[in-house]
Amino acid sequence: MTLPAIPQAVLKKLEQYDTPTVCNVIELFAVRPQTEGYMDQRIRACFPEMGPVCGYASTATFRSAVAPHDSGAYGSLDEQIARFGELPGPPIVVVQDLDEPTKAATFGEVMCSTYKAFGACGLITSGAARDLDQVRAIGFPCFSNGVNPSHGWPQLPAFHVPVHVGGLAVYPGDLLHADQNGVTNIPPEIAGEAADVCAEFVAAEEAVLDYCRGAETTVAGFAEARREMGRRVKQLQERVSRKK
């Protein structure tokens, strides 16, 4: 697997902005339809108070409804963390629960402590969460489709394969950005420029926000502030759009 290496400074810059801002900025580049590239509302932050995370997808599948034939419940966890080294930066574990409906929790305190110890910056799953107090205590951002108190017969059948989570196809090494608003992927070819444009987009929005914070507002004044914001956003779009 050969993946583009994006400087760590770019990832850190992206983490300064919320996921909706990142989505807005990606739209300016016109590299994909505006209704693609993000997970749907089934995937929610377990800890909304934790800030944005940005890293590379370390994908896996999971099932817990039936007992494994051979190795123990977590017999493949060692292999999973060993493959973190295939990624060019911090992993975000992305797990598709193969059971329908979900039978038990995909993760808990032990798994999240393991992932964090080996450099992962978060976890996203179409399955369920548990041990929420303990995982919150270690400061590990997680996103799931609900909660479940049991781990059933936990198995991780495959690693670094395409998965489908929250309506989004995720491939090993995809660059992901996530916070309490949801999860999006970032096309790697625009990641560096997008990180810089985020600040300019936020500044453009301030044209309206500053006006709304003022002591006196009028419809005419608001309309003018919206036009100013639109002008700034259009200038950004004209500069960065790949659709010429």
C-alpha cells in the first residue's frame, strides 16, 4: 500500500477547525458532488466535548453474533495494531460491524487503550460502543451507531479492506476529519491547500456573524453583510476550484 504522506503540520492545522468548516472548504475545490464524502447521521460522537481529529483510516471488519471457530475473541488484535505502520501518519480505526442488527459492542476500554498506546487518534464504527466512562477518561475520541453493554463474541476478520460505515465507503489510508458534527474524508490532493483556506473561509463567514453580533441590525444591513460574505467566498472558490 503506497499512500501520500501529508505533513503532520497540515493535519494539526486541519484539527484547528470543525468538520463542517472542512466540508464547506472541500466544496470550494469542486472535486466531488456536495452530497458525497461524509458519513450520515447514524454515526455520532460518543464524546461531543472532544475536539476535532484528523488521521488516516485503518480499516477493519467486526462481528460478535456467533462464536469464532478457532482463535480467541481478540486473537487478531495484535495483527491490527501491527498494520498501523502501513499508514503515513496517525491512524483512525474505522470498523464496519458485519452483524445486522448489531449484536454487541465493537469496542471498549481495553481496545481503545490499546489503540491509543500504539498511536491511533480515534475510532469510528458502524457498530456499538461500551465502557464510555473509561474511554472518556483516557481522552480517546470515538464515533458509533449506539451503545451496548456486552462484547458478545468479538472478532476482527479482516484488516485494511474497504469498509462501509455510515453510508460512506472508506478505504485503507483515506484521510478523515471528525468531530461532534460528524465525519468526512478529505481528498489528499487538496489537503494542504484546504488547511490554509479554512482560515479564510472562517474570516468570510465573520462578515455575517459580526453583523449579527452588533447592537443594531436591519434587513438591509444584513443583506449587505451576506453579499460581502458571498463575495469573499466566491473569490476563494475562483482561486481554488479544480473545475475551470
